[in-house]
Amino acid sequence: QVQLVEPGGGLVQAGGSLRLSCAASGRTFSSYSMGWFRQALGKERELVAAITWSGGSTYYAASVKGRFTISRDNAKKTLSLQMNSLKPEDTAVYYCAAKNPDSGSYYYMMSYDYWGQGTQVTVSS
């Protein structure tokens, strides 16, 4: 069992930066692949970035590649998303999520077993 808490989020101007964090509880955090998803108003939830349990492999959506960086610290049980060069279209509720090793590919939302409560990110133009 993993519980995920996401402090942070906030309001930032276009071109600015923001760092999201996700704190996990539970003894098996290091065995989970992790992802950041977002859901804008009126749109479906989408995968933004994902990272394997070791941090050795990452994935980024085309819309954020080169601007966002996902990272994890297994000793501290934390997941982070550094967001640079933010655009108004990045405005959304951002969720961290954890995937059991046996739950399928980290590319798919349905593979994730545990979710944070979400945090609002607003980018003003």
C-alpha cells in the first residue's frame, strides 16, 4: 500500500518555473514505477512524465519534452517534477501516481494503482 501526498503547485507566469513534489508512505516505494499526470478543465487526464523504479528510464509527453524533468529519491520516498518554460496550456490539476511492478506498462493510466489528491498549477499569460 502506498499513500501519495502532493504539496505545492501554485500560480506562475508564462515562461516561469515550478517544482512539484510528491511524498510517499509505505515500505515498497522503491519498487513502484511513478508517473505525473495532469487534467485540464474539460479535458481527459493525460500522462505527462513517468519514471521506472530505479530512475533508469523515463518517459515524457511530446508537449513537455525538453521543459519538464521527472526525478525520484527512493531513500526519501519522494517524486519530483521540475517544470520550466511554463505555458498557459500547462494549466491543469497535476497528480502523482504509483504503479505496482506487475500492473502493466507505465505508459497507461489504467496501470497505476495509487493516486495523489492532485495539486493545481495555473500558468498566466
